[in-house]
Amino acid sequence: MANLKVGPWLLRSHGPTILPADASTSIFDASPTGITGPTTINMLVTAKNINGTPLYTGGDTVVFTTSASDTPSATVDNGDGTYTATLNYTGSTTFTVTANVNGVNIVPDITIVYFNP
């Protein structure tokens, strides 16, 4: 029996296989993206497979990083295809945040712009 792609599954002769999250189709968001002082940045990845189909289960590896001197919290796998983390930013410069899905960065990074009050 040949492999057949049906929605988020790859059907094989031994049953369906869920395709993993893919960085080229997954969505990365962070907010707020404009700040005037110390604040909490909320980061979210919505996982999609290589076909762009949203995933409704967890289990992928998602890592958030930043160019700021502060460190993001540990990633929370919400078990529904979304992954979250926070960054308690204490600096006063513009910086970027990055999300990595299964070893590949989601492009582009998100720039958090610091506005001098």
C-alpha cells in the first residue's frame, strides 16, 4: 500500500502517522511589540505541519530565545498545538525574540521596539 497524505495525517499500511510541527508553516507571535519600559512579553507558537495544517496535540520541541539580556521562561506545551513562554524584560533597548520548532527557527524573528519615554 502506498503512503497517502490526508489532512494532518500520513496514512501508511500500518495506520495513520501524525506529521510533526514544521517551522516553515508554524506561526510565531509576541506581544506587546512596542514598549516604553520594563514589561512582560508574551510569546506564542501555533504549530502546523509541513502541509500547513494546524496540529491539535503537543509533543513538539519549541524553544524561545532573545537578543535581550533577560531569559525567557521555560516553554509551556499546552497540549493543543500551541506553545507559550514569557519574557520579563528589564532593559531599555530594542531587541528580538526568536522561536525554534524541532531544531529550526521560525522566520522572521520578532522585533520588540523600545520607545524612550
